[in-house]
Amino acid sequence: MLKTALRSVAIVALLSASAVATQAANPKVGGAAMYENKNIVENAMNSKDHTTLVAAVKAAGLVETLEGKGPFTVFAPTNEAFAKLPKGTVDTLLKPENKAQLTKILTCHVVAADAMSKAIEKMIKDDGGEHDVKTVGGCVLKAKEAKGKITLTDEAGGVAHVTIADVKQSNGVIHVIDHVLLPKM
């Protein structure tokens, strides 16, 4: 009886350790833990590196969409990425009269799929070194891989590097990027 009870305790301990290990598998983003059981918006709101992105998502009216079932892959630019835009651009985009343009830019960061980095790397390899990524905003990004890092070239010729990959969400995955992706204007 004692042996069976000890075995049960050991199994529970192993399962608990496994659950903690699974939860810990997600990298921190912006100093915050990212939880697989939270959606894209919930996790992004906790990242101190994504306050501009969260403000933009709210201004564009995309919160409900990105809280939805998905799956979504979001290439999430950091505050530093937004700061690289010409001075005043972010403030201008956040104005209500520019909602359509802001929405277009933001949806060029979203793919209607759950694409982990290994899957993206395989698509790049299968396509001979460059893979077209079609976004929900109608943009086509060019994905490449160099030295184990994925890069995305937008329609305006800008290049973003994935700095943190495979941040699992309840409704998809986030890949943190260092540049804002822009559509053809």
C-alpha cells in the first residue's frame, strides 16, 4: 500500500515537473513570461517591449481578431522597431483618420497559420532559399534563412530579423522582429 502511494506521488511529481518544463519552454519577451494558455493579445500586453504594438492593435480595432481562435502567426515588431520609422510616423498612424493605413500595416505582420520557425525554415529550403509568405493584409513577405536566423523582406524592401522565435500562444505563435514590415504604398 505504501509502495503504491509513493509510486503515485512520484508519478504526480513527474507530471507536475513536465507541466512546468512545458510552460517554461516559452522564451520571455520584454521581460515577461509568455504563457501558452494565453492568446496573442494577452501575452503581448505583458511585454514591455511591445507597448507600441499593443497601442497600434487597439487603435486599429484588431484586439478582438487577435484574441480569436486563430491560428495566427504574428511577426511582432518591438518598440525599438517602431522607433526606427521616420519621426512622427507612429503618432500619425495612431490617429483615427489613419485607421485603414494602420490596419493594413499591422495585418501585413499576420499570417493565418501556426507557423513555427522549423516549418518556415523547411518552406524556405523547399523553395530554394526564399519563401513567399502571404499575410492576411494581402502583403507578400520574402522569408530567407541565414546563419540559423529567419529574415523577412517586406514589399517596401525593408528587412526584419526574427530576434525571438517560437513564442507559443493559445491561438498561434509570435516571432519577435526588429523592424516594422511595410506594404507597397
